[in-house]
Amino acid sequence: MKKRLILTILIALLFGACSNQNEASQKETEKQVGFVQKEEKAKKERDEQEKAEKEKKAKEEQERKEKEEREKKAKEEQERKEKEEREKKEAEAKQLAAQAESAVQALENNQVTENIAPAQAAIANVADQGTKDRLTHRVGLVQNAITVREQQAEQARQAAAAEQARQAAAAQQAQQQQAFVTQPQQGGYRNCSEARAAGAAPLYRGQAGYSPRLDRDGDGVACE
């Protein structure tokens, strides 16, 4: 009886010890499981954060590349437009220079005052200063040549007018002399002034135009 009681007590103690051991082990296991779960959760969060950061960086890199590409295309487009505008202006400048050259050549081939203004107007549209100066110089040479010819023509006109006036005066004088020469047959000179103006003085007796009234001293020579 006493032995059975001791055995029962021992069994109870053993069972209690096992129970306490199992409970402690379970708690330790639960603790370890919780730690593992916590570590896994933390690792998952880190992985997700790293993934989000990588995705963010990848997106930012992509956006940067796209921005650079857009800027590159915009720059290339701007350069293309500038080149086209520059080539257009150069073509227009060449055309205007060619028109000015043609106008100056027309002036040089037909050097008249009416062609000066069109040539000067064409030169005013030329952009290149060197070309403009050369064309202006050529126009100046033509202007000088026109001025010289006009001066020479004016001098020739004046000379012709003077010669014409001289010839007219000579003809008039000849007519007067002829009239005075023939006039004595109709009564002679009115006075010695007329005879001298006619170039007939002195007048001798028997000569056409002689008149005793002009021979004051009666020596046969009148208008001495």
C-alpha cells in the first residue's frame, strides 16, 4: 500500500515534470516561430522596399533617358530649322546679289541716267557689304562717265551755238556790206560811218559809193 502510494507520487511528479517541460518547449518553439516570422516579415518588407527603390530608380532613369531623347530631338529639330532658315537667307541673298549684278551690267551696257536709279535700288537689297561696295563703285564710275559725256556735249553745244552765232553775225555783216556796196548806186552812203561800217572807206572818186558830199576837202577821196 505504501509502495503504491510512493509510485503514484513518482508518476505524478514525472508527469508534472514532463508537462512542464513540454509547456516550456512549446513556448520556446512559439517564441522561435514568432522570431522567424518577424524576421521573414522584416526581410519581406526590406525586399519590397528595395524592389520599390529599384523600380523608382529604373523609372527615374527611364524618364531621364526619355527627357534626354526629347531634348536631343528638340535640339536637332531646332538646328534643322536654323539650317533651313540660314540656307533660305543665303539663297535669297545670292538671288538679290545676282539681280543687283544684272542691274549694274545693264547700266554699264547702256550708260544712261535712267538706268542709275534701278541699279542703286537693287544694290540697296544686297546683304554682303563687300559686294555692295564693289557694285556701288561700278555705278559711281558709270555716273562719272555720264557726267563727263554730258559736260562734253554741253561744251560742244555751246561751241556749236557760238559758231552758229558767229556765222550768223558774219552773214549779217556780209549782207550789210553787200547792201552798202549796192546802196551807192541808189544814192551812196548817208555818211562816212556807214561807209566805214561797210568796210568801204576810204572811197575814191569814180568808185561805187563815192559822193562829193562825203569828200569835204574835194581831193577825190571821201571818208579818209
